[in-house]
Amino acid sequence: MPEHEMNQVLPYEFYTQKRWENWLGRAKESGFQIKESEEEAGKESAVFVNMVDDVILACLKVTARFEKEMLSKEMALQILEEMRDIVLAEVEPISEDIDLMIDSVQTSLMGALVAFECYVMGDYEEGADINELIKAAIDAEASDNLELALDYTAQCGAIVLKGQTLPEELMADLPYGIVAEWLDGIDSISAAMVGSDSYKEFDEDDEDDAI
């Protein structure tokens, strides 16, 4: 690690293994089952939505500090990589339905995490057409080129982090597949950004609030 990186002291841990394990515990306790009633399923599935949102909020705190030059590019990427290692690690089976939901959570988070990494690296064109990027990702998935599809998804997410919005009509008509799940993660970033800007505040005292 370069000397200037060693001098950069992190204010706190942005996300921890314990935090993720606490969410997995909540998921297990939820007893979630896939049901015909959307209302019933919605109540039980809230924990999975919150799991995603909690990780995204932590990532937004990283990028907010990166933008303020409180974190270098290298340090921000290192933190995001550590988060990726935590939340995308294989999870011990719980039940068929809960396992399916956790798999969906992890797929959505994959889309979100690559977007944050792409944003920090600056590996995107700010003025790119978000509709074209989404269509290119879908086409790449249809051609079984998932690496390219993920790259387009990451660029799409980076542009959302710069302030563009996802096209509602195109999102509503997405074909079922992994790109749609990755874009769910991007949609969660967008929702978190308009929902609250508390992640931009630099009061570090609230980070010990375990879930």
C-alpha cells in the first residue's frame, strides 16, 4: 500500500460481516414463504428489501466521501471490494424460499456494487444514453455474454449515481433475466438517492448502530 494510503485513516467501518450476518438472521427468523397473496408476501419480504437498502446506503456513504476527497479512489475501491466479499459470499442454506430470495438479493447487489465501482473508477461516459445502455445489456445477455452485460449495467448505474434516472417505461418492460435483477440493484440506488441524503452527512457517531 502506498505511503499516502497508509496515512488515510478510515473514520469507521462502512459495512461489516456482523451486520450482514444479522440481516441473514432476520431473514431466517422471517420464515418467509412464497405465497399467492402479494400482501402477505410483501410483509415478510420487507427484510430482503431492507437488506439491499442497507448495503446500498453504506456504498453511498463511501462514494459521498470519495466525492469530497475524504477517500482516495484506491481506498474507496478497496472498501467496496471488501463489501462485495461480505455480501456476495455463499450463504448456508436456510429454506428453499428464503434461499431463493437471498440469491435474488445477492444478484441485485452485484448490479449495484459494480455500478459503484464503475462510478469511482470513472469508467463511463456521463452523457451516455441510459436507454441504449440498458438495451445493450439485454442484448448482451441474450447473446450469453454476461461479462459484457454486466459492464453495460455498471455504466448504467454509474450514470444514475451522476444524477440520471432510469426510464420507467423501459424498466417496466424488461425481459426476465439476470440483467433485470442487476437493474433492480440500480433501481434501489436511485430510490435511496431520492429517499434521503443522510449518507452525505459526515457525522460518524451513528455507525455503531447494529442492525
